[in-house]
Amino acid sequence: MERIAITGATGFVGRYIVKELLSKGFKVYALVRNAGKLKSFFSDKVVGVEVDFYKKDSIKKALEEIKPDALIHLIGILTEDRRKNITFYNTHYLIPKNLYEVCEDQGINRVIHMSALGTHKDAPSEYHKTKYMAEEFLMSSGLKYTIFRPSIILGPEQRLFFDMWKITKFLPVVALPGGGSYLFQPVDVRDVACAFVNSLEKEESVGKVYELCGKERVSFKALLEDIFSYWNRKVLLIPTPKVVMYFAGKVVENLLSPPPFSSDQMLMMWRDNVCGLDQDVETEGVKKICGREPTPYRESLSWSLENFKV
């Protein structure tokens, strides 16, 4: 296996996966809407192939040109922008559906798919529902798949850091949905990259769904307190009922693009974002795929904030 096609290469996680792929000697081809962005991230080390993800003929032409041994699919959104037709359904379901149908036609059997922790048939949020739809479609295909479901991913480019820095710079007050007791199990972006790349050559990962988590469970309140402590910034955290945040999100998402939070994000908090809540999935994905323990939470957060740039 030498030639890897990847979507979402210039995104937060994508940059680290590409770096890991290059370090392992893979030839990397990025399926992109605009190839011009690639050079600023990867110089000439990555070949960009422009594609319209909503047109299967465009995808077919790109994959025929690349002839990849495997596809890594990462494209995802946290909030919708319906004015630009950027919806959870289109992004999380329709795009991968088009990609995987063309992969089947082209005989590209190996697919590594980015999903999310909390994805479940009973999840109330559109984010998780459409992630689940994509998983189900991939599982029912004839492709040799591996699916990863990470908890919140820590790294310098984590959007939460940017939003919190910007919001509290002028107004040091943050509302805590449900009092901030919602639990995450943060995973380091470098561990996520390791899992994605290593799984390409691990036959035992085929047909598996892996959860990706760190070792420590951290409440949303504790995570924010750790972030603000690192910045030496005094911020008032105000417990706020999730239902109030839900309706506030409805207002904010119609005023700002992208919004700092949305109504659907409140629905994502239907249960804690931690590993081990679902059956028929593999826990301890980092340990099983990378052969080591995940990066400790404090070490990962310190590295992330030390390298964070506004």
C-alpha cells in the first residue's frame, strides 16, 4: 500500500494525518475543492486533485487519476450554514455516500472513516444522526472499512480554544450548559493521526469501529477552568440550563456564521462523551492500533495551549 487519497487534508486533524502519512513514506493525494490552499500547509509534498464531492462523475475522474490504494475520509462540520447549503445531511452523509459508491465501482476497497463519539441510532442531534447514517452505509457496502469515533480532540488548532480566547478577551463570562458537568475523554490529535495511519496496514482493524479516547475523563467545566488557568485569565462560569442554551443557540446561529455554539450542539450532549458506553465497538483504540497508552491529558493540553495561535 503506497498511494493514499484523503479528504479534509487541510483541516485540524487532516494536517496531522497527512504529516504522519508522509513520515511513513506514503504518497499522499488530497481530494480538495481548491488545490491552492494545499501549498501553504504542505509545500509540494502533497498532490492536490480538485473535486466536486456532490458529483460522482467528478469523484470518479479524480480517483481514476490518482489510483489510490486506500481512502481516508475526514470531512465534517460542527455547525450548519444553510445559507451556503452546508448541512449535516449533505456533509456527513451525502458526501461519504458518493465517495464510497465510487470507491466500490473503482475497486478501491480500503476506507478509513472519521466518525464521532456519541454517534448512535438513538442520538437526538442531527450531527450524530447523520454520522450514524454514514457509518451504516459504509458498513453495508462491500468495502474493507475501519471507523474511528474520537472524543474531543486536543491540539493547537482545536476550535474551542479559539472561540474561548475570542469570547473572553472582551467579556470574561461563559455560560455552562447544564452546569458544565458533561464529561469528555480528551484524546491528543497526534494519537488520532497515529491510529488512522497505523490502521491502514493492520488487517485486524478491518470491519471494526474504534473509540478514540485518552485515559482521563474531564468535565466541560474542568476543561474550561484548565484552559483559562493556563492563560491566566479570570473568567466567570455561569451554570445555565441546557434548554435555555438550546433556544439561545437557535438565535445565535441565525446571527453569526459560524456561531460560537448552536442548538444542535446542545442536543449532542445527550450523554457523556466518553468511551465504553456502547457495545459492539472497540474501546482503547489508541492502545490497540498504536501499541501504546494515549498521551496524558495534562501533557496534551499543555502542548496544545503552548502552540495555540490566535
